[in-house]
Amino acid sequence: MALRGASSGELLNWDRRVVEKIEDYVETYILACTFRNVDDNFVWAFGVVYGPNDDGERSEYTPRLIKNLEGIKVKNVAAGLLHSACIDENGSLFIFGDRAVDKVGFAEVKNATARSMTSNLPYSEEVACGGYHTCVLTRSGELYTWGSNENGCLGIGSMDVFHLPERVQGPFLKSPVSKVSCGWKHTAAISECNIFTWGWGGSHGTFSEDGLSSGGQLGHGSDVDYIKPTMIPFGKNVKALQISCGFNHTGAILEYT
């Protein structure tokens, strides 16, 4: 980091190597990054349009500040296929994107940044974006999802589309969720050190043909879809610390005690 600490919460400078690595990953869509100051553990975040811009006619090839978020101290950010979301220091959610807002709960907003849903959600701590669905984790450990529900990626026990936040229940009614991550059409979460996954398993996905699976990302020993959160059995003395979903794969950090 070339510049450490800023009380305004705005990103002032960054390690160019980090930016280049993320740029290669997201290609022509949206660039977003969070990182931590190793000295004081202060979390920095920024999100930029990287690819389709608000006007839909030009691309951004270098990071730029989102003007609609100037003056707002962002603490958490996530990027989906064509939409992004972030949470400010007050637990309020912002969501913005290009041609995807009608699928993630903001049909009335087109190509704009919208400060919404604070009345529909408790204090938000973490947000994750999938292909066309969004998950929010609240301060009390409740998990809310909404958007396109292909292959059951919302985890609500059906494949109905939800345009407003819906609480994921099942095992999470008794135990709080601590981490969440979204893939293209699957979702993973950590609750009481256990990993739960649901959504697209591969067998009914877009790229499955003639019995050939493109999945297995749910980790249940098959490529079938799950419409409810299902725990992956790792055995005793295993604690899940982190979880991350890719397009059709999933990674986790486990601690063996």
C-alpha cells in the first residue's frame, strides 16, 4: 500500500499487482476488491464499472470511482455477472448493475445505483453476488436471498423467483450463518463451522449434455441439484473457516483439530 489510512473511507491508492490480478479475473464485467490494512486491520473496499458502463455503449479499462457512492464509507463489496452490491458502515445495502437489476430485486431501477431495501433487511454485514442472485448476511447471522432462482440457488425449497429478500430457513433457523458465497447458480454458506451448499449441481445445468456433467460443485458426491441447504459431511474435528464459490466449483479452508 502506498498510502495507509483515511478516515473518509475512500480508496486513495492501491497495490497495482492486486488490481492487475483481479482485472484478469473479471475480464469485461465489474471490478471489485476488498483488502485489509495489515497494521490496523482496517478494511478497504472499492467497486468500479469494468466493462459495460452505465450508458451501455463504452467500456472502462481502468478503475474509476463510483460517483454515486462518493462520501459513503463502504465496508463490504461483491461482484456478480452483471451486477454489483456493497454495504456501508451503517449496514445499508446498495445494488447497481447493467441490465440485471430486474433479476436481482430492483425492476424499477435501470442502470443506476440504488440505496434500497434497508426497510426490508436487518443490519447487513456481508453481501455475495451470483450470476443473477444475491445473498445478504445480517449482523445476527440470518441469511437472505433473492433474484433468479435457477436450479434452486436461493435455497428456499423451491425454484420460484423472488424479487425481495427471503430468509433462508432450514438448518439456519437454529444456527446462525457466519459466511456466504455465490457461484453462477449455486450457493455455499458456513454455519457453526459446517459447510452447507445448494443450487446447481450440474446435472440440470446449461452445460450438461448427453449425461456428461459439468458440476459436482456442491460437494455431495453427485451432480444433482439441491433446492435446500445441505451440509457436507467432513467428519469429526473439522472446522470450516472460509468458503468461496467459482462459476462451477467451490473452495474452502478447513481446520483440523
